[in-house]
Amino acid sequence: MLITTTNNIEGKKIIKYYGLVSGEAILGANIFKDFFAGIRDIVGGRSASYEKELREAKDIAIKEMCEQAIAYGGNAVIAIDLDYETIGQGGSMLMVSASGTAVVIED
């Protein structure tokens, strides 16, 4: 499955549009990761635990979006948009949503 943030694919002709497809992932942040991430934020540096959670949520959202595109009959998704949010009381959960347009491109 070819996926891209652009509205077209250079060198490929889009022969059918199926429309909007999306995928979402919501992951709870672990209390121990929160604690150590807080320490890391105080002393500076990157929070590897949160970065890993965000990557995992992004991968899940994209996978779900691609599965929906395949179910429609598409072989590519164009114009992909990724959104990241914190939800829940105190932002205790991470949400990633991926959306795009399912299409069929020539081989």
C-alpha cells in the first residue's frame, strides 16, 4: 500500500477515488512512564518513553486507515493528515488520528 501526504503521486495516474478513510489510536500513558518522563522534563532531554508511545499510536492509526482503504478496494492513500492530541483528565491519554483519501493507482 502506497501512502503519501501529497495529493497526487508523481508518475502514477489515479484511476479511481474511494473517499475518506481514517484510523485512530488512543493509548493510556503508564504512571511509571509519566513519573520518569516528568523527571526527564525537569533535568532536560527527550522523553524516550513518550516518543515510543507516539510512534506506536501513529503506526496503529496508519495501519487501521490502510486496512479501511484495502476494504474499499484501494491500493494507495493520498493526502494523509496526522493529528496528535492528549485527552482525558489531565491529558492522561494519547490519541493519534490518521486520515486520507483511498484511491486506486495504475501499476
